[in-house]
Amino acid sequence: MENILVIGAAGQIGSELVIALRKKYGNNNVFATDIKEAPADVMQSGPFQILDVMDNNRLIHFVIRHKITQIYHLAAVLSGNAEKIPVQAWNINMQSLMNVLDLAKEVPEVKRIFWPSSIAVFGPSTPRYSTPQFTITEPNTVYGISKLAGERWIEYYHKRYGIDIRSIRYPGLISYKTEAGGGTTDYAVEIFYEAIRKGKYECFLTEETSLPMMFMDDAIQATIDLMEADSTKLSVRSSYNLAGMSFNPRELTAEIQKHMPDFNVTYKSDFRQAIADSWPASIDDSVAKEDWGLTYKYDIKALTEVMLKGIREKLG
């Protein structure tokens, strides 16, 4: 029987991953933790506890007490927010990962760990289109630097200590269940909320800024599929590319206008434009497809339909 710990369960990924894991492994076998309260469905459907991953002693005690066998470590300061507090963001992102890695060395019952990386590991010198799995990684953001360093550490701990830790380079993630949380791709969530709330939106990226995106259901499924994959079939022990779909704000606006013809978008770039310009426009994820059967269900049309429907229901 698996006992699973999700660190960062109140966040965009964590809040939906917890529910998916509880459906699969049982409500009482998935322990959700965060430094703040999580959405009601997370807190009411199974065990939840306030826990700071930076508090190494409490973290180890929690893992031992609850006989944890898998850890999903999702807590991080995201790209946009990290640029505002660079040193603090670096310390949080790196020390929290090291706490989890060192814990896995000390607690042999922990058999498998998931840690998310990001397309932020790429930079201006990376091939921008069909970015390959193995390529130049020279990030110029605090978030990207911390994720690249994390990739090197998790591969090191796997090779040196045999720790089974797995990772995905997430593209921009889109969900109606949790609102944006300080990332560079957040426009693709905000635009839907503002379309319904106000009928207009001011975008912080230019209309031609193409970025890889993914609907959250596809991201959750990919995460669980990777964690359940046969270890011997995994050729990448840093982090796997995920592509999802690529589009720009103009294309997403046009798709929304098919449902809301009067919706209007204006453009006013901020500091996140420079970050977006340093990231890939499209990704090659053929290695993940080959190794563990990565698939997607959602394209931009299906994404738009489910986002508008979900937000309308959520906002009443």
C-alpha cells in the first residue's frame, strides 16, 4: 500500500493532483500539506496538515510517522514572483529540494519522489522551436536557474545514491480550478477569468508571444503516468520535456471570441515579456512519448470550451 505525501497541496498543480491521487490510491493514503490552507475539496477529502518543507525536522518526523512511500514536492516560488525576491526565491526553491533529497537518503521507506522542473530551464541561446530534450540550457531568470540546478541535483542523487526521483519540465499550465499564482504564462488563465468577469483583458505579453501550454488534466495525467512507469524504461533522470500545445495571446483571443464575439484584448507588456522571450515557442517531447507513453487529450479548441464552462460554473 502506498502512502503519498504532496508538498505544496494548495498550489495550482498540487490542489488538483491531490484529488487525482486520492481517487486512485484512496483518500486516507494521500497526505496533503502546505504552509497555508488548501481548497476545501483538498482539506475535506482526506488528511491535510500545515507543514513547511523548509522545516527539515518536522518534515522528517511527518514522513516517518505516516510511513510515507512516495513524495510529490511541488512547493516553489514561481517565475514572475521570483524576479521580485531573487535571493529568497533561490533559497526556498533550492533548500526545499535539498531537504527532500536528503530525507530520501535517511528514510529508506521513501521509494519514489516527483519534483517538477519547467521550460524556464531554457534560455535565449536555446533553440526556440521544437526545443529538443537535450540542448543548451542557459536560463536568465532566478526561477529557471533554480530549476536547472535542481535538475542537476536530482540526477546526481539518482546516480550517487540510487534515489528514484522523476521530473517533468512543465510548460504553462492552465486550469479554471485555481487562479494564477505568479507565473509568466499566467495570462492564459487570467484571460478566461477576465473574459467572463469584464468582457475585456489587458495582456502583459505581446499578441505574437508563442509559448508551450497544457491543460491541467493532461499535466496531472502525465505526472501520474511518469510516476507509475517502469523505472528501467526511463532514460532521462534530469527532467522530461512536455510540449502540450503552443499558441500566442492573439490565437487564444480568437478562440475565445468564437464563444464571446464582443470580448476585447489590449496589450501592455511588463517585465514578464523578457522572461517569455527567453523561453521556447514549441517543444519536442518525443523522448517522453517513447519512454513512458506520454499522450494528450486537449488542444486549444477543447481547452477554451472547458475553461469557459468551468469558470462560469465556478463564478456562478
